[in-house]
Amino acid sequence: MEGTGACGINCLTCRLFTEGQCSPCGSGLSEQANRKLVAQLRLLGGVCPILNCAVERRVEYCLRDCDKFPCPHFQGGPYPFSEGYLQMQARRRGLPEQEEERPKSQIH
């Protein structure tokens, strides 16, 4: 799914991408994701916890492939999904309610 990040956002539809301010993250299995993490660390001083986790766990797309979705990386916000959306996903997947375990996001 070219242009779709591990988090599920299609970067090709984002204004930051169309204006040349950002590049797609790629799936958690892509070389593009590794390059994005290196660039984030260099430019922002930290990495996206969602992309980093997907790469480390070798998960292509969190929503489709990760048995822990929705996890604290998503719940810790502030993006990419609303709390209501994450609750709906957890409910439909039959997952237990998540405690208020909100990790500090590394970049925003």
C-alpha cells in the first residue's frame, strides 16, 4: 500500500506531503520506514513511537497486523486517531478495556 504509514494514515492524501514538507513513513517492514526514523531522530531529536514500534516488532500495518492494536502508543496521542475511534476498534476486536497507560509521545 504505497504511501500508507504503519499507523494507517495514507500520507499521499496529506497536505504536508503534497506541499513537500513531509515524506511518507512507509510500512513497518519497509526500508522507507527505517529512513524515516533516522530522519526524525536527526531533525526532530526523537522518533514516532508508532513507527518505531512497528519496525521493531516487524508489523507491516498496525490496524491490520498487530494483535495489540489499539495500544498505548495510539492511546497516548495526540494522533493519528481519536479516542472514540480507538475505543470502537477495541470493542469490535473484543479486546479488554485499556487502562490509562499513556506513554509520553516522543515527537509531535
